[in-house]
Amino acid sequence: MKVSSLPLDTWVVVEPTTADDVMLLSKHATQCEAEAECTKRNSGLARPRYQALRILSPTAGNLGCASPRHQVHRAA
């Protein structure tokens, strides 16, 4: 599932699969519930794999914005 396809304003637990794809594992009413499940899933793993998150607004790609094809470098 694309990150941009996740439900808005809902706490979810996901497993990242690629740079912009995730596997939606569950939806929760509260942050506490989502983080508790995430902690339980990550327990015993050498590196945390699961994430609890909440999408508050559509991503830029859904708004018709395109990312620049060039890199922006900050002045030193």
C-alpha cells in the first residue's frame, strides 16, 4: 500500500516494505493503543521494524505537486 493511501487522521501500525510502500497491519482509535501494539510487535527484534503513525494531511503527491528533479544544496 502506498503511504499516500493510508487513512487520514487515524492511528495505524505499519511495516515498511519499500521506500514508499507499507503494509497496513492495524488501525487504532488512540495513540496509546497504536504505540502499545507497535512496542509489542517490535519486542525481541534486533532492530525495530514496525511503526505507529498518524497521517494528518494528504502528501504532496496527492495535491498535484511534483518533486524537483534536481537536488538543492545549502550554502555552507
